Amino acid sequence: MAVIRDGSLEQVLGKARLSNRECTWLWFYLSTKGIWLDQNEFGAPNMNDMMASLISQSRQNVAEITFEMSTKLLDDEYFKWISNDERQLTWLLPRLFPQGIILPALPPKLIGRERLISCIDIWNADLTTKQQHLEYAQSNWNQHKQGDAIFKWFKGKDGAQKCILAWELLCKYDPNLVIGKESVDDYSKLLTFFDQANLDYAEKFMRIETIKKRWNQQQYRLKMKGKKQYNFVLSDKANKHLDQLAETHELKRTQILEALLKMEAEKGIYMPEILKKIQFSL
């Protein structure tokens, strides 16, 4: 919801109320009329009073200001689909305007969603053109979001660790791709990175599959820590018994063997009898 400001600026312009968007637009409008404004003063508590004073001193045409304001600001309804999500804002900004459009420098305090909307507001185009570009950008954004499906694996369990591994592998095998990019340590940053990477769907998919494979290898090594693989031959009869025990107790063959070995090591019930039988047969 737009914040409403009251004060001398409203009196100068003859308007009952001014929204934050209108005040921001006016800031840039005055700068186009040769009125110098310190960017560090943007957003200051006395910003509106300062603009009211400048309008009065410079004898700006109030009727012209209010007319221009009415012909440059789209209704808030057209911006409802734009959130404060940094990823969306980063993706949208270079795609909202025709190539070659140069916007004025923006005050440091103008950030997030308000920054993006103000860029549209101060763009010197008619409302129909702005509306068309917004609708086109919205359609492209929704289509782009459908491609997020291939990144679903990074959202679940151990998502942050998977994203960190992805960044490590990208740094190692795609150094040119990561130059100047923010490091990735969560799902949102991972999506933003691939948004900015000049890769088609197949190239993204290939890298994701490589990351998945490395992750599975690491998890297998962790799982096998403290274990060692042995190869030995069992008689058909022993194999049959082992399969029956595994099926009866719904365990793996290795779990059955480990349980039997542990029990015998702790209690020593069967081996003495088996050894006696072996010695007797000799």
C-alpha cells in the first residue's frame, strides 16, 4: 500500500494527498527541469518541504506538473505481480525497457521494488507503452519461472549444502562463468546465478546432473566411512540360508552378516561347537 504524505507540497500542487510514488516521480521531474537535487537528500524527512520550496522559488508551472504526473504514472494494479524478491527484480530490470533507453542515476536510498517501479514511472513513455511492456515482462517472467523445475532438487533436504557444492564445482570447472558473480550458498542465489548465466536449458541441465552425481558420490563415501568392501565366496547352501534370513527379517544380506558376526563376537555361542566338529572330523 502506498504511503500517503501530507504537508506543504500538497498545498503547492493543489492536491489533497500524494503517494510515495508521486513524490519520487516529482523528485526526478524537477531534476529534468534544471533544478539541482542532492541524491543524499532523497527520502529525508524534509524532502517534500524542500521540493515545495523549490517549486515556488523556480516558479514551476503547477498545472504542467500535475498534468505530467497524471500521464506518466500507471495505476498500482499493474504492479501487483512484482514482489520484493531480489531475484525477480534483478531479472526484470534489464528486460523492461527497449534497448538504448538510458535512465537517470537513482538515489542510493531508493531500493527494492520501489526502485524498479520508479524506473517505469520516470521512463518518458506514454501509459499505453508502459502497460504493454509491463504485460510483456510479466508473461516472460512467468514463462521463465517454469524453467525452475530443473532446480527442484536443490530445494529439499540439505539444500544449502547442495547449493554450496554447486558453487564449488562451478568455480572449479566453469571459472569464466563465475567471474564477478556473487557466491552461491542458498536456493535463491543459485536461481539468480543461472538467470544471469548465458546458458541454454540443455547446458543448465548438464551442469545440474554433474552436481547431482558428485553429491551422490560424496554421500556414498560418507555412508561407507568405517566400512570396507570384501569379496568372498559362499556355498550355494549358505547363500540360500542368507537369502532366507534377509527375507524373513526384511533386512539386507550385509545387515544379516554383520548381526551374526557381532553376536558371535560378543557371546561366542556357535564357533566353539563348530571348531569341535571340525577337529572331530579330522
